[in-house]
Amino acid sequence: MSRSAEIETRLREAFAPTELVVRNDSDRHAGHAGHDGSGESHFHVHLRTAAFAGKSRIARHRAVHAALGPELVSAIHALSLDLGT
């Protein structure tokens, strides 16, 4: 399973989102630090879920990182998050 698919699967299971887009931005970072040539090093996540209601930006980010798990988070060089309700 690709990292994009794994990210999407874990976030859907954890948050039942109303909107979820996982974009692989790795090719945009070719030649930069952290680009390991795998094509799966840089990602952007757009996620909307009722589970984030009343939570701070930091709490939302922590929840996403917890849902992804330490092994997946450590395998990704860059993860930008656009999180909301």
C-alpha cells in the first residue's frame, strides 16, 4: 500500500471525515532535503471532521499524528495539515 493510501485509510478510520484529500507533493521537492527519491516523502492533508469541533489547532495536529502512528509519521519527511470542522 502506498503511503498516500495508508494516510487516507488511517484518517478515514480515525475521524470519519466529511472531506479528506491527501496530496503527494514529493515531486515538488526533488533535490531538496528530505526527498529520498521514493516519491513518498512530502504530503499535504486537507481534512474536515466534526471530531475537531472545539479543539485547538495544536490538539487537531496531535490527533492526526496519533491516528497516523509513530512509524508512519517518522517515514514522512514533511506533512502539511489543513484541518477543520
